[in-house]
Amino acid sequence: MDGPPPPKKARVPKVAKVKNKMPAEVQITAEQLLQEANATKLERVAPRPKQKVTDPEELAQLQLKKRKGFEDNIRKNRNQMSNWLKYAQWEESQQEFERARSIYERALDADHRCITLWLKYAEMEMRHEQVNHARNIWDRAVTILPRANQFWFKYSYMEEMLGNVANARRVFERWMEWEPEEQAWFSYIKMELRYKELDNARNLYERFIQIHPEIKNWIRYARFEESYGFIANARNIFERASEFFGEENMNEKLYISFARFEEGCQEYERARTIYKYALDNLQKSKAQELFKAYTHFEKKYGDRAGIEDVIINKRKFQYEEEIKANPTNYDTWFDYIRLMEADGSVDMTRDVYERAIANIPPIQQKPYWRRYIYLWIYYALYEELKAKDIDRTRQVYQACLKIIPHSSFTFGKIWLLYAQFEIRQKELTTARKTLGSALGRCPKQKLFKGYIELELQLREFDRCRKLYEKYLEFSPANCTTWIKYAELETILGDVDRSRAIFELAINQPLMDMPEILWKAYIDFEIEQEEVEKTRDLYVRLLERTQHVKVWLSYARFETSLEKEDSKGNARNVFEKADIALKDGGSQEERAMLLEAWRDFERDHGDQVTQEKIQKRLPQRIKKKRKVYREDGSDGGWEEYWDYVFPDDSSAASSLKLLQMARKWKQQQENQSDEEESSSDEEEGNDKDVEYSDSSDDN
């Protein structure tokens, strides 16, 4: 059988080739096609008929139907907020406020971060004058979404419209705790200004510039003060802004505004100074507008002196450049200040001083602060002596004392200068409080001495006693303080008190210079002509130390007494000293003692005592000893002087041996000299014989 015939191939229609592929001149869009279709529509759809409900039952059925439809839509897509909003608005239109609230609450459970939902909810309560409900909603909204500015704006606006300014201010304060953007602050400030609360507005600006410290905000703050006539405050704000941004973050807009402010106040010199300062410190590439403003200013108010002043300012510019390179170069600041003081401008000098003292040393170590503190001292003296501004001088001293880190170190000079300044102003109580505060915060020997000297000049001896007591509690090892305290009591005639002070002093376990203290105590007893007490002091001192100077002083004291046994007592002292130093003292000290004893016998003794002491004197001989370096290697020999005493047996034997060796050496030298002289005579005789022979031949 033949198979089935093969299927016929389907004919593919030919595709027409597009010869011209260029775009048509007139393009037709899908939107145009739709518009044409609607325009040519011939059938007209009738509008939906209006339905009027007059029966309550019919209304209930209709409401049930609508609610069912809304609930179905919500069930299908719970996160679609438009369904919730339509549902709540329909319930509101039906005057079913409880149902509307319930719907809004359910919607918030679904998505509590939907801003529109909160707004619609609160606006519904506001429309129907449900103030407490609206306030509750706003409070919940700002608590959950504190960064949504619309909630805060509408909340505060509602409170203000209700006339409850205190609540509106409370809302703003809650908002400000979140440090919002600038517009929020401006709204708060405008509300305060609407009710003429300038102080509140000023405080808000202060907080505002701390959180948003942009230059435009500082300028706006200053213009606010200027608009209400507070010129000094506005100037202070500009100055604070200049200090805040410093030289590193300078901006020409700030200085242009500052200069124009001064120009508006007819302070042309201040404006000119501001322009010059800004031009000197700003880079030229960043000061184009500033230069134009300064040129325009000089054309209006400048003169020939101003032009010449630019030439003079070259020197100032050099200082400014040096300061810019190193702000803590205080020597340059001193030169700059001298230049400004010679110029005679008080305001400009103060400005340089303020800039200088603003450069606090970066390291809290006293050597780095020494030069810096003199800036404050010169500043205070300038204000007092040249500017004659007493209040400002006091402020300078107080500011300086606040800056110094007293917990690490302090400067007694500043405290004393401030106290002396207050005394010159007849403020004795303030001066005492200042020095008392200094001693309480950072006690220092210089402060104690200065305070005591002040009270001595005022003849307040009771205060001096109290100060000395505090001084000794602070530094009980300071011998000078004990001596001065005792001298004060001596001058006041209280000898027993002075003696008691000396007794307390010598019984201290640790003293810096006890020898001076003992000497002062002994001199005190000598002045009081207390011989036995003086001897007792010498004995007590010798129990502590066997120094040769103490023995010599004791002997001189006995010698100075105009009594019969004074010379014998002095010899006894010398004898005891010799025995003590022989046992435990050094040879140099014993030699010094014996020489002093010899001088004493020369002045007050006889021939027997002089010969006796002469036999005791040591002989000074030169010796050698080996020296070793720090690494232990041999360093050679060195010569030194030693003393040999006659009563020392070991030293005496070595001394005899040395004497014999020296005698033998002397004999050898004499013998060699004799041999040389005899040989010289023989040579002379030979020469004479030769000379005679030669003469005979002639």
C-alpha cells in the first residue's frame, strides 16, 4: 500500500521590506490615541441615580452593607491604609465617632508608623472639638514617632490656637530635647516673639547656636538682638562667633555681617578693624566678597589717614603671620601687644590681649604656662594703669584664676597680685578671701609668705599666728618658717612662746636645714642672755651630731662669756671635741679643730699651753692612691693630702720612716753637690796650667 501523502508546507506570507527607515515627522503617542477615542465616543453613560434613605431600618441595612464591604476590603489587604482611612471617614460621616476611633486604633495596630493615619485621626478629633482626645493622640504620636515634624507642628499649633501657650511651650520644649532641624527652632522662637517673650527667645537662640553652630545661625541671632535694639548683645554675639569659629574656620560672610552691623551703629573704626582683621587672616581666594565690601566701605568713610594706616599695618601683618604659624609663640604676642599699646587704641589693644590669652598652652605642665601667665599679668596691669578700668581688671584676674588648673599646679604670683590689687581698691575683705581661697585650693609656700607679709603690714598679729600655724601644718619640715614664727613672737615680747616654738621645731622628725634652726635657737638664747640654756642646747645638739663646726661654735660661745672660768670652759670644749673627733671624726675636721684651738691659745693662752697644742698639730703629707674608672678598669694614680697626728701610733711609725727616708735623700743630694763642686775646681786648675804654658811659648 502506498503511504499517506506528505503534508503540504504552510505558506509564509511575505514581509514587506521597509525601504525608508527614517522616523516620521509627526509622531503619534498612545495618549493621543486614547484622547481621540474618548472625543469620538458617541454613547453617553448615564450617572448613577441618587439614593435617599428615609427609613431607619433601610439605613441600618445600608450601613451593614457598607461596613461589610469595608471589612472585606480590609481583610483582603490589611496593610492598605487607604481602606482603613475610607472606612474611618465613612463612619465619621455617619456620626459614629466611637466606631471611627475603633477603626483608627485597629489601623494603628496594623501600622503604627503611618504618619497619614495619625494626622487623619487627630484631625478628626480636632474637627469635632474633642480637644482631650486630640491631645492624647498627638502625645502618643510624638512619643512613638518623635522625628515626624508634622506631629510637633500641628500639636503646638493646636495648643496655641486654644490659647494654651504654656502647653504649647511645653510641647516645643519636648521637641527641642530631640535637637530637631532649624525650622523647628525658628517656629518656637517666632511663637515666643508673638507673645513678646524676648528673654525666652534669647535663651532659645543660645541653645540653637549650640546645636546648629552654622554661621548663618549666628548672624540671625545677632540680627535678632539688633532688631530689638540690643546693640551690645548683638556685638557680643558676633565676637563670640568669631572666637567660636577661630582662625581655622573663618568665613567672610560672618565678618561682612559683623562689619556692616558696626557700620549701621556708626562704629566706623570698629568696622574698619573687622575688615582688616578678616583680610589679614583669611586666604585671598576665600575673601573676594570681603575685599569688595571693604573697598566699598573705604570709599564711603575712608580718608587719607586710613590709607596710611594700611602701610603701618604691614608690621601688624607680620606679627599676624607669625602668630598664625604658631599661636602659642608668646614672645610674638608680647611684641604685638607692645605695638598696640604704643598705638594707643584701647579697644584694639584689648582685642589683641583677648586673642593672646585665648591661646591656652596645650599641655598642663607649669614650664609651658610661665610665659602664658605673664600675658594675663600684663593685661591686668594695662587695664588698671592705662585703661583705668577697675571692673575689667578684676574680671581679668578672676578669669585668669579660673583658667589655671589648680589641681595640677598654680601660680602664687597671680593670687598675690590680685590680692594687692584689691587692697589698692580698699577691698581688704576680698583680698583676704582671695588669699584664703588660694591656701585652701592650692597651698604654696609663696602664698603663705605673701599672706603673712600682708597681715604684718596691717599689724594683724593674731592672723599672722594663725597663718604660721597653717603654714607649719602644710610644711612642718621648713626650718625658715619655724624661725620666722619664733622671731615674730620675740618681736612681740612673748619669749616663752618663742622658746616653745623652737622646742617644737627641734623635736620634728624631719627638717630640711636643721643646722640653721639650731643656730637660730642658740642665737635666740644668747640674745636672752640665758647661758645655761645655751649650754644645754649645745649639749643636746652634740648628742645628735659631732660636727666640727658645732664644737667650734660652742668653744667660741664659751670664749665670748666675760667670766673667770670662760677660758677654762673653752679649753674643756676643745678637749672634748678632740677626743670625740679622734674616735669618730674625719682627719680634716680634727685638723681644723686643732688649728682653731691653736689660734685660741695664741690669743688667750700662755707659752705652756701654746707649746702643748703645737705638739698636737698634725703634719700634712702628700700621698698617692690608685684610681679606678666606672667600668672597673685601671685609671692610674692620683695624689692627695693626708694628715698624720703625733698621738696616732701607726701613723707615727710611718711618719718616722718617712722622716728617715727624707733625711737620707737630703744627705745624698748634699753629697752629690759636693762632688760636682770638687770636679769643677779640678777642671779650672787644668785650664790655668794650659794657659800658662801657652804664654811661655809666646
